[in-house]
Amino acid sequence: MGGQPVAMFGQALKPLATNLERAYGGLADAFGLAPMRDLQGAARGMASANLAKQQAQAEYLGLVVAALAKGSEGLVTRLQEMGPNGESVDSLLGLVRLWARSAEDAMHAAMQSPKALEASAKLVRAGARSRQQQHRIVALASEALNVPTRAEVDDAYREIQELKREVRRLRKSIDQPRALVAAAARADTVDMAEAALPKPKPARAPATKRKTASKVAAS
Amino acid sequence: MNQALKDKPAAGLPIRITPESLMRELQQVGEKITRGSQRLANYTEEQLAIATSPKDEVWRQDMVRLYHYRPTVAKPARVPVLLAYALVGRYQMIDLEPDRSFVRKLLAEGLDVYVVDWGVPTRAQRWLTIDDYVSGYLDDCVDFIRERHDVDSINLLGVCQGGVFATCYAALFPEKLKNLVLTVTPLDFHGDQGHEETGAGYMNLWARSLTPDDIDLMVDTMGTAPGALVGFSFLMMAPMGNLTKYTTELVDILDDEAKMLGFLHMERWIADRPGHPGEVMRQWFKDLYQANKLVRSELVLGGRKVELDRIRMPVLNVYATGDVIVPTSCSRGMEGKFGTEDYSELSVPGGHIGTFVGGKAQKILAPSIAQWLRERT
């Protein structure tokens, strides 16, 4: 919870910061302070996102603690049932096992409740936003150092993947007639199948050897 | 201590733990932990190896590998079977230990077995979609096997998420499959609604509690979901069960060589959790968990609709009676959803993973699948 006072302080100063930005932002940028100011803005964003994440974590943890307390109540109820049946707990490990079973039931019931599911969704959102703010800071630092940012690398990966898909599509369109010939051969009607097939274009002929897939001979 | 006081239950509850018995127990546990630590220190890499059935890598593309397991009978079945495991775990689970190996049991039944290993996706694979797996890697594997064995069609067996891929494949490329076997596969992702059960189907509930924007935010932020995070989500399905598993239950088995090794093998598999490509996760949560498009034949992969009535080959659907990850209501009762007239279901005792490594399930699963395939090949 160390970041909480800083984040609260940041929230309190937000109106002042906004107006200072309006008054002097352009001037500061003209003096080459833009990267530093961006970084400060990102740091403020991260503090705020961290605060929201901590609040979501505390809310979720509260539900877990309540479930554990319910589990302990369940343990007492179970023990009260055992007494009249002549059953008893004779070891610490036995008691721990009994408590764990009871707590597990209570935990499942609590975590599957709409309230806990909402708290969990809130935690997911807050966690992702906090991570996004971290990425923003790293991206600003990367840009300052002339290093590709994560977003830029991801864009490159996306293009590679799209090209791979295109290669796959082309390879399959070339392989398909070949497969038809093989199937027809198995059916002993190869001549008919070959006659029915379009003649492959010369430029594409070498590609019948798969280039993206490597075959390793079985030993 | 006074004998009468010693036997009196604590505060009216039947807890008969005395200071003496507690000290005795702690001493025994301490000794057990010491012996267990010595045992742990002496295990060799060879003893802890998993997925040791002899196999050959016969094909590879990117991080995906295709393995052919060496047959253990003189004349294996003419039509091979390809196993597709899920992306959320490594394929080694189906060959965990020599005496808990689904693959070995299939081989012993005379099947010719191939397994696709999806590998470990990195950030570079964040853009892979379900279609890339189904119409790309899986189709290439199937084509390779068809060509290698000179057959028109093969048998495809999918496990969990791999079963969903297999179902999509069967609908998109029905001519290439002789038979389809699905094991612990979620097909109707809303099947649990109205059959809610405490402790089961948490992932279904959780996924539906998120908005589509939440899914986008999560995927856009993470790219490829780290394996540790995927593992954590499984741990959270049974938090207390996992707490005792690594404490009291572990103490219980410290003196048992076979159980201890079994535990370590399973942990090795669990710890080796691969990352999950973001775009697959986006489709999985939005199109399947949230919109339930598969069973409604509304799922679109690579611009083509996955229509289940195109699945006209025989289908065997295996579900586990104690499955809390994929509730049985999400996998069973699919008769009439596919285009086939030859649909069978098989229930096996145990949980999601127990289906493949549990003592009772192992006696049923491989022999039943092999028999079913023999009757249709």
C-alpha cells in the first residue's frame, strides 16, 4: 500500500496540474521538456492505476477472508455433528484437513457468487490498466533511447503472422491438386484425375516442396 | 496430566489433541520431513523424467512438433490416430509415467499413435488464432500423416481444448478424418447454466462475468498470456485443495516412494505451463465461453463457418464424471448436434486430468477407445 499516499496526493493536485499544463505546456515543449513531461504524466497515471488496483485487491481479499471465516464456522458445525456420532479428531493434521475441507466449500460458494465474480472482474480490469501504465512508461523510455517499443515489435510480429498465413494459403492452393492426384492414384483413376486438373504454372511448380515445414525422417 | 481431563474434548468439541499427542505428532512429522528431504535430494534427473515413451520427431513448423510413437505391436492398426492436446498444458500429460501413460496404453492396444506438441508460444506468437492452429498446424500434421501412411483419412483424438480444435477441424476438413474422438472437451460452453454446482465450472462463470471489453483489455495488455498466469488461474479453482496438496497431503506421502515420484512427475508437468497466444484467448473467451458459438455452429474460423452438421464421421465423446474444469453438462449430450448418425458417449470415473492418469479411468479409457476405433476402421 506504499503508493497510496503518493497517488492520493497526485489526485488532489490534478486540477492544478491540468491548468499549469494549459498555461505553460506549449512553452515547456518549445524548450525541449516534452519527453520529461510525458514521463511525469505516465508516472502519475501509473500511481493512479496502482491505487485502483490496490483497492480492487483489498476488496477481493476481503471476500477471501470472509469465506475463510465462514469455513471456520463450518468446521465448528462439522465438529458439533461429529461429537454425537462418536467421531473425534485425534491429530493436528486431521484437524487441518477437516478445516481445509470446510474452508474449500465456503471458498467455492463465495467465489462463485455474483459479488465475488464482480470483484474478480474489477481486479482484472485494474490489473490490466496498471500494466498498461507500466508499458506506457517503458515505451516512453524506449523511444527516448531509440529502442523499438513493445507496440512496434508487436506490429512487426503481426505483419509476419499475416505473411505466414498468406504463404500457407498459397502453399495449400498449390498442394491441393497434388493431393487430388495422389487420391486418384489410390483409387486407380490417375489418368482421369490428371486430365481433369489444370496445368500448374511454371513459376509455382518448385513450391510443391513445402518450404515452411521441415520433415524429419523417422529413425 | 489428569486422565479424565486428557480425554475431555476441547470446549465441548470432539478434539482429542493433548499437548503430549501434539508433541508426538510434531516429532513424527519432523522425522518424516527429514526423511523426505533426503529422498528429494537423491532423486536423479532420470527418475524425474516424464513423457519417456520412445518416439521420433517426424515434422516441425515454428514451435510445433509432430511425434510418432514407436509401435509396441508387430502390426499396428492401418489407420493411424493423431492426438491433439490443449494449449493450456504440455502434451506430456498423456505420457506422464510408464505405468500412467495414455499413449502407452493406446500403443499396447495396437494403435499407431502420433501426437502434436504445440510447443511453447512466445510473444512472437501472440497473433496466432484458433484458425492458425486448426487450418494451419493441425491440417499440416494430418496431411503429413495421410501422405506418410498413404491413406485418405486418419483418426483424430482431441483432449479438452485440443478437442475443440479437433471438432473445428472435423467440421472444416471432414474428408480427411475417418473417426473423431473427443475427450473431456467443452462443446456447449453454456451447458452448465441451470446445472450450477459448487466447486465446478468456475472458469465458465468467471469468463461470463467479464465483459467483451474486459477480454480485449486483458489480451491487448498481455499479448501472450504468461504460463504462470494460466497456471495460477487453475490453482484458484481449488485454492484450499491446492494449499493442502503442498502441505498436509505432501507430508502424508513423503515416505511412499511411488506416490512421491508420482507427485513430482505431476508437478513437473504442472510447472511446465506454456504461455497462451492472446488472439486464441480472445476467441476462446469471447466466441466460446461468452457467445457459445461452437455448439450453435456460429463460430467462424478463417472466414469459414464451423458447421457441426458437416461432421459425418463416427464420433466418440468421452467425459469424466468428476470433471470440475469442464463440467459434464458442457461436454455430454451432444447427440444430434453433429451430422453423424454414429455418435457414442463414454463416461470415465475421475476428474479432468484423472481421466488420463487415474487408476480406474486408465483401465477403461484406452481399451474402450481402441475397441471403438477397431469396430470402425
